[in-house]
Amino acid sequence: MKMINKVSSIVVSIIISTATAYTQDDLPRYIESKDHSIMITVDAQTVSPNIILKWASNDLVLKYEIYRKELQSNRWGKPIAILEGIQDNYTDKDIQIGIVYEYQIVGLNFGSLIFRLKDKEGNPYDSSAGVYFNSFGYAIAGIEVGPFDNNGVALILLDETLETPEFNQLFDEYEYELMRDGWGVIRKYAPRAENFDKNKVSNTKLIIASEKEDDPHNIKTLIMFGRIAVAYSGDFAPDGHSDHMGAWPADMYYGNFEEFLWTDFLVNNISASRKENHNIPNDGRFDRSYLDNEAIDMQIGRVDFYNLPAFKSTEKDLLKYYIEKNMRYRRGEIPLNYRGLVSDNFPTRNYEEGFASSGWRNLASLLGYENVSELNWPQTLTTENYLWAYGCGSGYYNFADHIGNTEYMASTDIRAIFTMLLGSYFGDWDSRDNLLRSAIASSPSILTSSWAGRPHWYYHQMALGLPIGYSTRLSMNNFNVYKPYRYYFKGLDSLPSQEGKHKRGVHIALMGDPTLRMYLNEVPPLNSINITTNGSNVKISWNLHQDTSIKYTIYKAQGNGGHFARLNKMPQRINEFIDDNPIQGLQYYLVKPVKLIKTNGGLVYYTGRGAFQKFTFVNIAESKDLEFNFKAFPNPAHSYLSFKFLLPKPAETSIDIIDFSGKPIKTIYYGLLGATEHQFIMDLNEIDFYPGIYFAKINAGQFIKVIKFVFTEN
């Protein structure tokens, strides 16, 4: 990272000249990273109604400007309020229930920085000067808004070597969890590329583009697992090091479909010490360093554990562990504390960018500023659970000072879920023992990491229940809607400095699963639904939760990998739904529980894990073509067991669990079922099971079958 003490002597003299009215003792205190952020807590009241914004007070602030816009707008317009610097709250009374509002708070500040100068003999020395600067804070808020459930379809792209029985079962379970969260899922395999291979990059892009072309509006998310070919692009060094100048890994390429942007004939640079960064004409590494005009169409994340020798586990074992902890998080099996940690080891008095403001700004907007603390990363996260953690420090490919190295990630428990890290070199995430990738390989819980500071990231939308991929795409496309800092080097009447570096850089990437979201288990799950048909319509029914505040939304997806479209406009307290217009053939029905919860985004209708069934709608006359089957998965099971079966004709049906001695334990279902495919889910945590062997028996008229399954402890 380049320090501000390398700023030109011309700029330094200008800054000092603006501060001549101040003696060294009169200057304000030094600027810290936190000073670039306005840390916002959101409260909402339904009686008036109004939205209350509160923020941490700051002695450097002279005044505040409050802006508001709609979520999908890119323009803030004029401020809705201007406040004195001593104020620390604002109440917006001009709101409507059910509308989402996004807020920007801009502070005008005066503080001190350190500059490196030279005396008459050419000897360097440090000098302080006062500067005006802007700080920024962002929040998203509403009352009775949501649910935000238009997930679309996730394209899961797997390294071709993962096409094995073991991983097929593992990804079946993972996809099952995604579908319970409302994602349509398509699984494809791509060529493995351990080293840069332009042909495999091209072939991988063709797979993605083909799927996107088939369903351009609904395929919104790309999740890459394993060693998917890494695209490279650019001629730049976002970390500021001259020996790191060239092409950087560019997952952005897979989310943009304007191929004319990706030229490969301009850059000719082999100066970087890492050969993978070399970029010459026609080598398959692209010229583009930055993209324009919101060019990224997909929410992208990568889970890649290739070339992490500091971990004693194999690449496939690390991937298996990641999927398992991912599913544990979704099922509420990982302890959570809704608080954030910031470990800032780049003092802003020397680094004008305030890298850690990405931590302060985002974590406050997601958790409330009272729940964010500056703490030592390794000492704290070894024993205490945090939902979010930010850490920055001088670094190399495999470490960041005062945060840790890859060996630390491999050998020590780090108890966070979502992380941001910043330091030199390791933003080049395809490197050996890379720190960003090692973070998500660690145990027991880290699921995402991003290189946040060049540029800064913006995650505040997750307070409403949007997935982290939404914020990833927004951060990739952001140019001037969201700002991290701004300086006025000639005084307030001058043009301000640039507002952050390397915006829309092709290196921006999320390590981890982009479908993850917060507050997933604040709503009790729904574990099973029943489907019956009379040949003209389909009835979906379920048991109401005892909590009367729980409502339900119903969805339908056509065919495998289809988008789940909501069938009822608003959540309802109902226990059945009639689909009067079923589609001939395969479809999925999904019911999700919904609860109005309070987050740092106000009062939000939040969806929990739902239950779905695969259903083939056929006429009774055509049912003779169906063939009876009965299956259970996963097996062995420790959390849930899903039963799938197909009835050739309507029948009174019972599904019973029997222990090894033949004693009945529980009836999963009893009732009339139609001639189609069915699925029921049994939550094993709700039954007093002991580890061992059990049997599931289905009795559907002439169709009877018994299957064995094994119950294991976590």
C-alpha cells in the first residue's frame, strides 16, 4: 500500500498553506479510518410512522447532510436535511409503510494528516497539516418491507473432477438447502485448470453464457466450486506495488457478456515478479483493468482451495468441509453473535484512504454501531463468536500484519462468518497459500471474504435479507453512488479529490458463496408440506407454527432449475393454498415461513427455510405410465431425512419410522395422495432418536416398501 507521504510536494505545500492560520498545537487530532465512516443505527416506529437514524458522534464533524433515495435509483438528489456537527440523530417522518428507503449521510470534517517533506539538505521529515474532508455513511430502511425473495436461479459450476458419487451426494444436499431458501438451481461441470489456460477460460465462459442466454432474466447468480479456470485481465497494481503490475485474476469476466470489452492486443508488460501477472498480446490475458457502466450482470462467488499447502487437508477435503459448514450455518447449527469486529492496522494519519472504514461503515449499517468494536483479530476471534470481522495490515500473498498468515488460518479456530481483509499482494487471490482463500478454508465458520479497501465494498443491503451476492455485484458496479472518503486539498471552495481508488477494477471478487444471507434462522423453519390433486388443481397444505406471527408465502417453479415465482402477493397466516392453474408436467412447490423481524434495516418480512416438493402434474388417465419408487436421503442422516416417492395412482398412504426391533416410532404422514411425485421432510432434531439403524416403511395400497437408514450424531 502506498502511503500519503509520497504525495507530491506541490500538493503538500498547498495543504500546508491552507492551514497557516493554525499552529502545530492548534491543529485538530489526527484522522483515523473510523472518521471516514458515519456509523449508523436504524430504528423504526410504526405509530407515526417514521424512521430514526442514529450515528456515533465525532468531534471532527462540522456539519451533516442527509440524503435519501429509492433502492433502485442511482441518484441521491438534494439533501433532505442539513444538521450541525453536534447532532447525532435524524427522524424521517415523510415515509410510507412498505417502501424501502436508502440513506446517505455525508459529514464535513476538519482533521490532521502527516506528510513526508524534505529540508534544505534533502533530509526527510514528517509534518502535520489540517485538511477538510468528507465522511460517508449508508443505511437501508423500511417498515413492513419485503420479503426480498426474488432470488432467481443459481448456476452452480463445478470443477469436472468433482463429478463423483461422494460429491454428487454432497451437492444434492447443498442444492436442497438452496432450494429451501428459494433458489432455483442448475448444476454444470467445467474443465479443471490448475494453471492459466486461455482455452479453458473460454470454454467456461461459453458454458455460463449458454445458460444465461436460455434464461437471461432469472439466472442471476454464479457459484464456482473447485478449480474452475481463472481469467486474468488488466495492467495495474491495486495494492500500489510496482513489482505487482500487470494482469490480476478477474472473475468479473464471467459475469459480463459484452465480449468486445475483453480485448487482448494492447498490454505488453512482464515486469511483475509473479509470472501469472505477466500480460502480453494474444496470451489470453485481457487488456481491461476497469469496467464501466454497471457491466456486471451476475452475482459471483468462488470457492477454490487449490494450491493451499499450508493446510494439511487435501483440496477436496477442504471443499467438502466448506460445504458442510455452509449447510450448518443455514440450519442454525453454528453459534452466532450479532456483532462486528474491526482490527485496523493502517493508521489513516499516514494512509489517506482509511481502509478500515469499509469495516466501520458496513458493520455499523448491518449490526448497529453499538455492536461494532475495535479489537485484536487473532486474540478475540479464537474464543469469541462474531458475525462480521474486518482486518487490515501490511501484507504479502499469505499474511497480513496483526491479522495472521495462512498457517494461522490452517491451525487456529477463527469464529466469524462474513469477513473483509486488506493488505498488500493477497488481493491477487489466485496465488499460492493466498490469505483470502485460506480464510474461507479455515474452521469452524468463515464462509466469505473480500479484499475491501481498494476499492471499498458496500454491504448494507444485507440488513433487509438480500444475499451477499447482491452487495458483491453492487460493489463491482459501483462508481460514484457510494463513496468512502473525499478530501479538499485547497479548501472547501476547491474541487475535491477522487472518491476512492480502483472502483470497478476487474480484480474485485468474493471468495465464498454469494447466496448466503443474514438472519437466516431468526424465523423457525417449515419442514414438510403435503400435495394432493383432483386432476384439475393442486392443493398444498402444511401445519401452522404455534407462533401466530408466522405467516407463509407460496412459490412455484417450472421444471428442474426453474425460478421460484411467488403465488400469493403478501405473506398470509394460512395452512393451505390451491393452485388453480397447475402446469402439465414437472414443477416444484415451495412454502416458506415469514416473520416480521427487527433488523438494522427497520421492520422486515424475513423468510426462513421452507419446504418444497417436486410434483409432476398428470391426468389420472395417464398415470399408468408412472412407476412406483421410494427413496430417502441423505443416508446416513444427522439433521433431517427427506423421503421422495412416486405413486402410479391415488392411494391412502402412510409413512412410518420403525426401530431395529420392529417397534413403530413415528408416523411421518397418513392420508390420501394423488398419482404423482411426492416429498416429505423429517426433522430428526424433533424426535428422540438414538444413533443407530432405523427403517422407513411406506404403505400405499398395493405399493409397499421398506428402506433402511442410519442416524448419526453431528
